[in-house]
Amino acid sequence: MEFFIDTANLSDITKAQELGVLDGVTTNPSLMAKEGITGSSKILSHYKEICAIVNGPVSAEVIGTKYDDMISEGKILADLDEKIVVKLPMTSDGVRAVRYFSDQRIKTNCTLIFSAGQALLAAKAGATYVSPFIGRLDDISVSGLDLISEIRLIYDNYMFNTKILAASVRNSAHILGCAKIGADVMTSPLSAITSLLNHPLTTSGLDQFLKDHLQAKNVAAQPV
Ligand code: E4P
């Protein structure tokens, strides 16, 4: 399973890249706003900065909601860097735009997926990625991981090339659940990725190793 980081924060992207496990980045207008990135020139240069850090796909979301606006915005984003994936919402205009960019061989990420039917439609339109939001489904007491399973079954039935990019991933249990089901990619904040590092037995085991090492060193250093 590929690991994407879901942020527009350059420091977090750099940390994940340095950890050596990062395959790509996803952003959305809320994440860009959180970093204070507004106005088209600032937005475009921020995407360029992200592309310079990461060696993989970078999802950049259009703001326009009308087909023509999505096309013109998506073209500008795609021209920025070959790593850019044009992120489009699951609406009628968004699906039409997915088909347009797919026909142009430009990568797309169809976002705000909350049902298997939406994921099927995005795959039919030729989306490179679909982003089912599992955390937001869990928030309304619907199993997000069950949706990932359903999409996996449907895509495997018909050998769709569209990759399942599990989004709105909030914790390590989500990441493991996605990996068990066979999501192609998961995107999460840095905290969910680094939480995979932690286990109390690792911490106590390492403490003991270091204590034993120091004790043996002190014994060896004592005069006979
Ligand atoms: C997906 O691409 C979105 O950016 C993201 O995963 C949404 O996550 P949230 O529900 O935690 O905001």
C-alpha cells in the first residue's frame, strides 16, 4: 500500500519524506487555507514547493464547480509539474472533467466519495484515483472501511485500473484496516503515519538494551 500525506504543511511533508516512507501528497482547499495559502499565484507556487519535496504524485484540487472552470483550472495545475494529479469533486461536472482529463492522459483524483456507486462512476469516467473518505463516514456511524471493501470488490470484479486512495484516514487502526482490505493507497496526516512507530514493548526493550550495555561498560571499566 502506498503512503500519501494529507497536508499542505511543508514541514510535515519534509518530515514524512525524510522518514523514507512517503509515496505522494494530497491536499484540499481546507488544508491550503489552514496554511494561509490563498490567491492563485500563492496557491500555484505552494504546489511547486510541494512538488520539489516529494518524489511522487501531488493531488491539487480545483476550486471551480462548473465544468469549464474545472477544465481551465485543471490545465493550469497540470502544467505546473508532471507530479500534479488534478483533484475533482464527485459531481456531474466533476465526473465530466475526470473524463476530459483522462482522455488527455492527465492524472485525476475524484474526491468526496462516500458510496460504492460514486466510486463505480468515477472509475467508468477513467479516474486515476478515487478518494473514499473513511473518517467522515465513521463520524456519522457508517463504516468507512466497509466502503473500501465494497469498492475493492467492484474494482476487482471488472479489473478497473482506478486506484483506491483511502482518504480521511485519522489513525493507525484506519491505516491497518486499509492495508488488510487491499486499498492501493492511503492518505493521512503525519501523526497517523508516525503513530505506527509506537509500541510500549519497543520502548521498554530499547531502554533495557541501553541499560545493560552501560552496566557492562561500567563493569569493564572498573580496576581489578
Ligand atoms: C482527501 O483527499 C482529503 O483531503 C482528506 O483526506 C479529508 O480528510 P478529513 O476528513 O480528515 O478532513
